[in-house]
Amino acid sequence: MTSTYSFGTSSVNRPSTEDHPVHGGHAATPITPHSQIDGHCLPSSPRQRGSGQAMAATHSGHADMDNGGRTTISPPSKVEPLPRKPSPVLASGVDSLVLAIDVTWEDTSFFEYLQGQKAIAQQEEKEAAVFLGDRESGDGLLLAIKHYGGKGYEWILQGHDYTLIIGNWLEPKTRPSIMAQIHSVALWSSGPEVAVDSLLRLLNLSGAKIKTVKPSRVDLCVDYLMSEKQWSMNLLKYQVTKASGVAIYFRHRVLTGIGIGSGKIAARLYDKPLEIKQKSQKNWMYSKWGVDSVPDGCRIIRAEVQFRREVIKELGINAIADLFGHLDNLWAYFSKDWLRFENNPHKHHLSRKVLPFWAYIQKGFFGVQGACSLIRCQSLQVKRKQLAAQAYGLLNSFIATEHEEMDAPLGYETTLESSLDSFGRYLQHEGKNEFEMNIDILAKRTKYHKVSAKMIAAHQQRKALDFPCNLPSDLVVEG
């Protein structure tokens, strides 16, 4: 069957399984032992294994000799079916989500309310209560407002489900009107789409008209039941990654976590129950896993990846609907392209195979198997306004230093034409000439041309796979 989730007006179909509903996390479909070969799960039915058509069964009880033997799908009467074995993938989902939201406010009434509550917090030197929603009808959510702002934003609101930082401007500017973090408890309890829809509804009730909603950071994870013997530093021998750095964490000489990469993409493998006990206190995860405690001889290891805004855009995702429509493809990029664990570490890459535990993790996100990886392409944006502004600022600094060397009076004036002439004379004095300048310009154009060709190829691939695409319209952006 398929399950359909929606965000706004968009609707996306994703494979699901009876008795395993998808909310914030997903319990994987149990796998029968006879469907496993070398740690890889094979589909159990002929329809899944073949070209999409189920094999016809004979009902006479005799083999169809034209088809080479028995084709009935009924097992022999004396064969007992093998017991079903639970999947080692216990849960998967979106664990954290940060949104950049642009809004237009109807008036300043909500700002005045926030400022009044912030003044109370400053006076009492502790957080004050703020109601997000329709204060007259009581339809909304109670949050706490800090007595300070931060990062250029006037108000910080914090609650169990959300943390919001809100700017004091009525119309969208270069920076987002609101930065909103949706916490894991909301994401796992109701699902990311519902959590986002609920937040936007509350903002709308508070007087905001939503313009754009873009993902600024997203954390995805799969929780895997691993044997204690397998959970060791020995795993690092088998990693294949695009990251440059690895960090290892111990507690009393026992491995607790492995960090891979930093910056735009960062991954972690860590002992989740230990983290719950020592830090997060998210004991409700045990109900998501369907266990009361960690089985003897095992560890519950979380494979988690964090994508930041820059790489999210490079993967073609711009709006929140793009993200929700391609979460499985985003996980595929991480687990197939960016990080893998493969056997035979000293052999050629064509002779290596993905380790069984990582194969489960690759196909364990929301139980979706065979997802294609998103296509990453670094966007080249030649913004003439931005380049001109930078050149103008550098020219002003150059002329200011020249005037200081000349000991010119502070009121000494110049013109743009004379400043450019002065800069040109200085370059000639330093040995620069028109020939070298044209060579440098040609090198820049060659670089732009190569990157542009890659972007066009990425655009074509994304369109063929029905992936979100923000190319090639931004090959050249004129201010």
C-alpha cells in the first residue's frame, strides 16, 4: 500500500506497510531469515523480484512443464513456515529541523505585545510567558520569551516544541523574518509535516502572512540494533567518505560515538540510549523502538546526519515542500554517496561491497528501498552588483591609503575617473599590463564555463529523475 502525506497543497506518495504507520519515526518491516543473503535483504515475492508482474500459479496441483516445473505459490503441505525475525532497524525520522521563514505582518500589534512581555522579563530577570496564536479565542501555544535578543533579532521565544527568533521588521528583508527550530519531540510525535503546518498556523493567527518557508538545517537519522562486538573502532577501517575529518569519543575506554565531517554536512554514529541517559533524557524513544531496554549483547546505534542550508541548496532543495517530497532521496545521498562502510578496504573500489549493517541503514529510512540519491551541484552565481560593490570598496581603501602617503589634507577630494587612473598607474608600476589582464579574464571565463556546463548537466539529470531543481536560472544573476 502507499501512505500519502501532505504539506500545504503538495501531496507525496511513499511506500508504507500495514501496521507500521509513519509519524515522526518509522518502524521497519520485519524481514524473514530466508530472504537474507550475505546480510542483504531480498524481496520475498515474485512481483518484487521480477519485472513487476507476479508469476501465474496453477491451481490443478500439477507442475506446468512448459514453465519448467511447479509454479504454485502455495508451500508444500509438510513444510512449516520459518518464523519472522524483526528488522534491526528500529526507527527512522527527522530529528531536528530549522526553518527560515519570511512573513509580512499585518501591523505592529504583535511586536508591541512581544516588547511588553520582554520588558517584564527584563524587569524580573527571568523568562516571561508569551502566547503564540489568537489571544482572544485562546487558540494557540504558550511559550517563554527571553529578556534579551540575539543575532540581530529582537525577540527569542522558546517552548517544548519550538524555538523562534523574530525580527522587528514588518516586511521581508535580506535576512529571514523568523528563524524557527522544531524540536525532536514535536517531529517524532506528530511528524515533520504536521509540526511545520502547526507552526505556520500559529504564526498566521498571530498576524503573520507567510511568504516563503525554506529549510535552513535538517537532521535525519536511523536507529539500528547492533551487536556489541561489531560496535568498535574497527568500523573506521571500512569507511568510505567525502569528509576530511573523523572524531572518536570514549567514556571509560568504551566507544560512545564516531563523528565524521563538519561544516555543511556532518554525520555521527553514537550510542543513543547512553546519550539519552547522560544528556537528552528522551526516554520516550524506547516506545518508538518497541523495547523496554537494550537487549543483552547489543547496542542501539543512531546513524545521524546534519545538512546545513548551503548544501541543501546544492542538492536542489529550496522550499520546504521540496524537502518533504525528497527526504528519502536526501538520505540516499548521505548513505550511498557521502558515507558508506564497505568490506575489503585495501582492494579496488569495484571489488568492495557495502557491509550488511550499512545496507540496512541505507534502506531503513522510512522503510523506503531503492531511493535514488539527490544530485549535488555547487551553484555559480555571478552577481554583478555584489562584485561591483566589493570592487568599489577596495578602490576606496586603495585611494585612502594613497592620500595618507601623500599627507593630503582630510578635506581633499577626488573623482572616480582620477581614482581609476591612479589605480591603473599603480598596476603598471607593479608590472601588470593589458596582456596579463586579458589572460586572467580568459582563465576566469574558462572556470565559469566549466562550472556552468556541470550545472546544466545536473539540471538535466534532476529533471529526468523528477527531482527539485534550482538550475540553471541562477547561472548568471544580475543584481
